[in-house]
Amino acid sequence: MDNYISEIFGRLDIQCIREFLLQGCNEVEIDSRSYTERLSMNEKAMLNFLHSKFPDNEEFEKVTDKIYDYAGAMQDVHMEIGLQCGFIIAMQISKNTKPDNQ
């Protein structure tokens, strides 16, 4: 029994919870980099790749504008979904923590 409980607390990491909610799996390597580092590294890789494919600055700007528009829409939608999920979870926790006589 102790091993089972230890495993639960061993998976208690926001990245594990994220993977379970988004991918339905609980296997994840924890990324210890900051949010800023994780985003910056991927942005640099994307921009370097796009510069190699679109050396013309005007064409590069058109492509990156579309990518940033898409990323912004994804960010907005996922933030709204996340807020709604958080609210639903908070309501469930509130309901589950009320004494039986209420």
C-alpha cells in the first residue's frame, strides 16, 4: 500500500497532470527549464528554420505573422478552456469537501 501511495505523490507534478489531461498518458519526462527558456528555445528554432526557407524579409514577415496569429488563437482558446476546467474542478472539490449534513 505504501508503494502505491508513494507513486501517487511521485507523479504529483504539473507537467504530469498536463500530459494526462492533454494526452491521456501519465508518462512524462519533467522539463526543469523555466517557461521562458522552453518558449524561447522553440521560438528560436522556428525562426531559424523559417529564415532558411524564406530568406526574403517581406515573405518571412508574412509567414511569421500567420504563425503568430495561429499561436495567439491557440493561446486564447486553451486559456479559456483551462479556466473553465479549473472552475469545474474547484466546484467539484467544494462539493466533495462539504460536510454530509449540508
